[in-house]
Amino acid sequence: MSNMSNMSNRHKVSAAAAVFLSAAGPVPAAAQKTPLPSPAPPPSSGGTYPDESGFEQRVRGMIEQFAKRPVGQKCLAFSACPDTGLPVRTFSVQGEEVVSPYTGRRYVQGDTGYFGPKARGADGRITAFGGDPLKQDLPPAIARLLRDPGDIEVKAFLSVPGSLRQQYHFAATNWARFYPLLADNVMGAEWEAQFKAAIAVYTESRRPSDGLARENLPISTPHDLIGEPGELLGGNVKDGGTENHKTMWRTSGLLYAQWFGPEARISGVPAAEAERRITPMLTGFLRTILTVGNGEYESSTYYPYSLRAYLNLHDFSPKPQTRALARTMLDYYLATYALKCVNGVHAGAEKRGWAGDGDQLGEMDAHLYVWGSPTTIPVETASLVTSIHQATTAYRPNRILHHLLTRKIALPFEAQMARP
């Protein structure tokens, strides 16, 4: 057993002190009696965030706001009563018989809409929905189950095979927060087994979020959670998905691989092999953005989705090196974005982003506001909603990042970053 292991069994010391003492040799008996004082964490440490009370105030009530949103409505099929013309929403597949709730008239369900049910299994349950309705439905589902673990309506909806099989990037990054929070203690062993079975065989032949016109056109390689070896973030240039799509798939696949255990499979690949493949994709991407920059740089629209993906790894990965990677990426996103903010709003160049006119906070701006970015723009904190990920995360910007957010920077100040 190493000296460090011996020390951890005797008394608590800081991680930095443990490393130092391990290299120095066995701890003298006199030193074992009194724990060494822990040094102050460096400013780059996550434990140096200086505004915890402010964060808690700004995030207070956010879970309750999410819980007020509907669950299981977005994926209902559209139709209209033939007698009254009034709308009818059901879990019907095209071609099935529908009974009007207004007049009792029977009629045939037509096209179910982009998010509606697409297939039904022999047991009568929906096996596929269109689009990715869990992009919107999972955050309020998480909130409702956090408030009421016995919410039967939500648990039933999330047990439908068509829900379990949704890992279409946006849904994946929501499931990757749901599973560590709620799978074991709320959903139970049978549901967990069904969820793992869906992850084990997940592949996607649709193009990522390209809409009806292009979504079902042929693609060179089916998508999955692991990705293609040798491609940036595991997705080829032609139809491998955009930067945030690939980030959401890969980080979710890695978290599943680390949580499910060695007997599990991720998109057909043993969990250990999936972790071995995905990890260098993410570390390689980090090296790439530090060298040449990232394609969706400072995107006010898409940074929030990449942010959520790495918040999942930061909060739930059992591997210290994975959590460190996630924190580095999160720090990078916040630092590069904050440098271009004026009065809490992004005011500089960005790629694949559609910032507003500066009179209201965009989605990424609101995330920074919750972590402490000041603004004179009126914000109704009581009704503020950013993401269920931020509402439940342990991540906090370090002191240096907080100074960037709050503009506590000695001038003149110069920053350098790579951009493609």
C-alpha cells in the first residue's frame, strides 16, 4: 500500500499535502498526531467562488418554475374533430382510429406532426416518437420528480419505450442528468434495466435536428453515443452533427459508460471500450480548442447546450480526471464568453449565435447572470429559468472567472485566445 493510502487511513489531509507527503516518504509518528493545516486553495480552484449566497438567491425557485411546465404534451399527435373542427391531441399513430372527445365521431388519425408518435409495439405501447420531444419534456419531468418522487404520471410517461429510446443529442444530455439524480432512488431497478437496454442498442439514422426537409435523407454513418474513431468529437464533417450535438452525445455516452458498470453496453460496445474510445475524443477536443479554437465560439445560442453536457460530467462522473476535464471545459466556455459581455450581454463576435439587441438577456447571458454577471437589464429572478442542469449543479466559477464576470479586473488587461 502506498504512503498516500496509509495517510488517508490515519487522518485527513488536503490533497496537495497528501501528494507532497507521499513523495517525501513515510510520515513521522509525531506528524501523524496533528493533521497538517490545509493551504488556501488557489484562485483557479472551484472552491474559491465568492458569491454562493447570491447564486442561491438567483437560482431559488427555478426547480419550481420548471415543475410548472407540461410533461408529455409535446409528443401528442395532432388532429381535429370532423364535426366541430376543435383540436384533438392523443397518443395515436398515423392510420389508427381516433374517437372525438366532443361528439364521439370515429375518424382516422392522419400525420401525427414532427414530434408525434410514429410506431406502436405489439404490447400497445409507443415505441418511437418524432424529433426529440424530451429536449423540452425531461427538464420539467426532473423537476416534478425532485419535488414529488411518487408522481405517477411522469414516471409512466418516462417508462414508455418511445421515451426510453430517445437519445437524440438534446434528449441525451437531459437523460444524463436524470439518470444519476433519479434512476436508482425514484424509478427503480426494473426501469433502470429497461433504460440500460435502450442505451445498449441506441443508434440514430436521422440527421441531427435538420427538420423535415433533410432529417431523413441518407447519411454516411448512423449516429450513436460513441461516435466515429478519428473524427473530431466522433462525428464526420458531412453529416456527423454540429459541435454541440457531438458534445452532447459523447459526454452522455461517457457518463453512461462510467455509471452502468462493466457488463453494460453503450450503443453496442462494452462500457469499458466505450469509455476508452470516447475519452480521447473529449481530451483531444480540449487540446484542439486551446490550439486553434472551437467552431461554435462564444455562441450565445449553442454554448448553453455544450455547457449542460459538461455539467453532467462535472457533477456525476466517478473519475477525478473526467471531472477535471469537465471543469476545464466549463471554465473555458465561461471565460471566453464573459470577456465579450457588456452589461451582462454578449457584445462581440460569435459563431452560430443569434444574440439580441442588448435589451434583454439571451440564454447564455442568463446562465452567466445566475453565476454572478451583473447587469442593469431588469431580471425577474422569481420567474427566471435557465436550465435544470444549472439549477441542480455543484459547479461554481472560480475566483478568477468571477472577477471576469463582474469586471473586477485591473487595467490595462489583455487576453489571447485562438479562433478558427
